[in-house]
Amino acid sequence: MIRDYEKVLEDLKSRTHFRSVKNFEGKEGKYIRIDGQKLLNLSSNNYLNFADNKEITEEFLSEVGNNFSFGSASARLLTGTLPVYGELEQAVSNLFEKDKTLLFNSGYHANVGINSSLTGSGDVIFSDKLNHASIIDGMQLAKSKFFRYKHNDMGSLEKLLKRERGNFNNAVIVTESVFSMDGDIADLKTLVELKKKYDCILVVDEAHAFGVFGQKGLGVAEALELLSDIDLIVGTFGKAIGSMGAFVTGKKVFIDYFTNKARSFIFSTALPPINIAFSKWIIEKKLPHTYEKRRKMLELGKSMGSESHIVPVIVGENDKTVELSQILYQNGYFTLPIRPPTVPVGTSRLRLSLTAEITSEDVECLRNILKI
Ligand SMILES: Cc1ncc(COP(=O)(O)O)c(C=O)c1O
């Protein structure tokens, strides 16, 4: 049957699912400018205010940035690797106390590359039902079978492991640590127990926790003292670090394997050297001094009923969610309605993401409106 593109778009519009790119006029710390208005930005992953930050950018450029160019012009395995790439990989390995690290161009590239290559025919992946689209896309590209367990439900996972583990060769369990749309935290302790009991490889995506949780800011695994028990840790530089790119860190054999098998790593031009240098500069020079502001941000999240700095306000229907975000807009808050397919049908929501500059006074009026 011929696909009628106009009809698909009309259908999306009729269900309030239609998306379009918004143009903003500017960003200043915790604020965002749109339609001549300055609003508190509650839809940003710029958790530590390192992105879009004039002072930080100027400091970086004058200290080191001027030595780096804006294009790598080649994939890493061809001529796209200058010393700074290896230095960033080594810095991450040192922080996480792992053998080796591999950079990817984004968290999306990392999850697609890892989850598509780690298993093959005769293998299996067990994935949390609410894992990010990039993990799902990776699993769909893999030649292995995958099962999705109920969100953060260790009973549901163990039931599947009991029933299915024996039917496959290699097995992987994959989870986010802080769930991007719900702000809750994976039960990493039980996941480690289960991965040991059922002989699985455990992959943890710390996209929203790297730069936020733990004494050093490495994520939930650090905070729970589980770093050495997790086989592969994924982190992104595009969120709290305020840069771009991602990494996977773990045993040498896995990292060498991804270097040879992860197609999203192999077949894409490396990120610009200046970007790699910025990520390295932030994690070495700035991240070590962020503990107090991260602690305050997490406390504010807790006071709003969340386990993290991501506060979901689940409304249910699409149009009501859009309506609520408009009410908040009129009161000076920028929040985006999150709708299917990003979240399951019937759970449309506002996803409030706090950043370290936001104070309890900033969100007082919002809390009154939302009654949280
Ligand atoms: C859990 C999770 N993993 C990976 C990604 C993708 O990371 P990136 O934006 O660096 O591609 C996201 C992005 O929102 C995410 O929420």
C-alpha cells in the first residue's frame, strides 16, 4: 500500500502528537527567551549550567580552546584521532577505574552501537520497559532476541531470567540509571545480584546521572559503590557536562570489541577536536567542584516528590498536558509536554528537569499550580 505522508501528518495532528522544531531567541543561564518573553527553563538537560554559558566558554577558549579546530574530517579509525581523544578516553577510564573507554558521537550513537553489536544470533537481551529509544533501536538492529521486563520490577526480570536464560548463549541486562522521563532510579544493587546469579553482562546508561549523582559526579553506580560490579557504563557529555558526545567504559575486551564491531562508532566522522577538548576540560577542571550545587538540586527534586532532578508530572491525555504547559507558560515557566511515542500511551506528562541554578523560590508558583 502507498504511504500517504499528508494523511500520516493529519492523523498526528488530530491526536495532538504532531511535533515541530521551535526557534528560541536565546538562553541565559536558567532562563530561555521565546516570543519576546523570558521564562524559567524547566526543559533543559543543562543541569550544571556549563552549556550556553558565556563565562565558561570564554574561560575555556582562553585557557585551552584556541589550540583546537572545529572539524575532524574523518572517522576515528581513519585519520580522525588526535591526542585529545585518547586523553579524554583515559580521563574517563581513570575516573571510573575501568580498563578502557571508547568515545561515541552522542548517547544515541553509543546505545545503538553497543546494543546492536554486543549480542548476536543465539544470544539474548533483557531490557527495562522504559529504556530510552536509542537502547530500543540498538536492540532492534541486533540479531539476538530481546525481552522487556516491567519497569524497574526486579521480580518481573527474575521471572524472565528463570524462564529464558537457559535457552540462550550470551545474555545482557540493560537499564538506564536515572530514567529520563520518570526521574526514578534503577535498582542497581539487585541488578548486580541478578547479573551475577544468571551470568549476564550488565550495561548501565548513566546519561542523566553522569555529572549529577555521586561524590565525584560519576553517576548512580558511584553513589551506590557499584562501579566495579557493572560491566559497561555509558555516559553522555551532552547533558550535565554541557558539551556533546558520549562514552562507554569497561573491560578492555569489550572496548576493543566495540572498536571493531559498533557500526555507529566505525562509520561516522569523529566529533570536532574542540568539542572533545571542552568535555575533557569540564570533567577535569569544573566537575570536581560541583558537589554542593548538585546536592542542592537533588534536594529540590526530592522536595517535589522525585528521586532525582527530573520531576515527572503525569497528566494522562495529550490535550490536557498541552493545556497545562500553556498555563505554566503564562506564569513564566517553560515546560514541554511529553507525549507518545516518547512515553507510553495514556501517560503524557510534563517532564520538569531542574538545573543547579534553580531555587525553591523560582518554583514556588509552579508548585502551587501543580500542587506538588
Ligand atoms: C537515557 C538516555 N540515553 C541516551 C540518550 C541520548 O543521548 P544524546 O542526547 O547524547 O544522544 C538520552 C537522551 O535524551 C537519554 O535520555
